[in-house]
Amino acid sequence: MKKLNPSIKHHIILGAFISIWFFIFAFLIRPFDDGTISFYNWIIISVGFSVIAFLCYIVLALIQKRVYNKLSKWNITFEIISLLFFQLLFLVSTYSFYKSTILNGGYNFLEFLWVIIFRLILISTPIIILARIYIVKLIPVKNDIITIRGDNKLDILKINKEDLVCISNSQNYIEVFFLEGNKLKTKLLRSTLKKVQSDFDFLVQVHRSHLINPTHFKSWKNQYTIFLTQIELPVSKNYKPYLLSLQLHP
């Protein structure tokens, strides 16, 4: 999967679906039933597995959203790492629950991994993959329109997010650089870079006077200048390390 739906709301729904599935699996399949566990205890076990699965997936959703926002990309490697992270977190959490005074389970770690978790991984992983592919389709197909507003009521600019190239400070105004067709256009709005950056967290600051849309980064001209789409901008020494961490390497 080369796309990610970063919506926490959608992933909460998916987490709820996964938790219900884990409850059904634990209660009906009873993977470590030795005939001595009561109906009441199986309810506790099943609810415990279900809640742990939900919490583990929410932790994954929060981490992957942060990674996606920082790097502005997703690929199969990230997806595999995400699935492995979820299964590892679930393993550690459920084993702690299994060995707690609530259950006082008898399996050691390796037995627990082989008898219970390995079976869960084989069955649950394809379901989670299909569910994650499905929620990518929940991302609206329509263009991602952003609205940049100035202090005056008439100061407004609506453009596609992907068309926004950069925003520069111009005394008491900001100058918005955007694409219209294949031409670079500009518009002045009475606002501040700080306000715009707080409104649109995907923008990256490269200079005290410049914010860029990282998708328009092309290359480095030299140590302190970058090429964007149809424009070049200076890079401050203070912001260069962060740009390098985003893999904007010279």
C-alpha cells in the first residue's frame, strides 16, 4: 500500500472493528482453553484482548499520522513496519495481561507466542491489511481545497493544496505564490507567517520570511538556497538541519 489515510477518525473506526474481531476470536475460538476456564473468565479474557487491540491500534494511528505529516509520504516499507509494530505492541500488552493477577496464565512467553499470538497474527493480518486498504478509499476524491484568509474580509484566497508553492513575508502582508495552470501567480494578503503556519501545519519554514509547501521542493542550488517550482528561496542556517531531516538533501 503506497497511500495512507491519516484521518484519526477513520482509524478509530477501524480500531473498533479490529477490537470487535479480536473479542469474537478470543471468545469463540478460545485459543488456550484447557477446560478449566469459566464462562465469566472467558468474558474477561475476550474483553481484555479486545480493549488491548483497540488501544494498540490507536497508538499506531497516532504515530503513523505524525510520521506521515513530517515526511509527506507513505510506502510499502512504512506499511510493513506499521503492521509489525502493531503486532509487537499487541504481543507485549496481551502477555502482560495474560500473566497478570487477573488471569495468572500458565504459558511462558514462547508458548504464549506460539500457541496464541502466532495464530492470531496469521488470521488477523490479512483482515487488517484489507481494512487499511479500504479506509484509504474513504479519503475524499475531490481536490483538497485550502482557504487562506487575511485580516480583512476581502482578503481571501482559495486554491488547491497542491498548487500552493510558498508563502513569503512582505512587511505587514504575506505574499502567496501558487500555480494557476503552469504559471506562477502571487497574491498579497494582510496576515502573518505565524498565523498561516498555525493554520496549515504541512508548511515548512525555511527562513524567518519564508514558508514552503515541501511537495514543490526540487533541489538545492547551493548550501543555503533551494529551488522550488518556478522559484528559488534562501534557507536560514537555523532551519537547514530540519530540512535535511526531511530528506531535502543537497
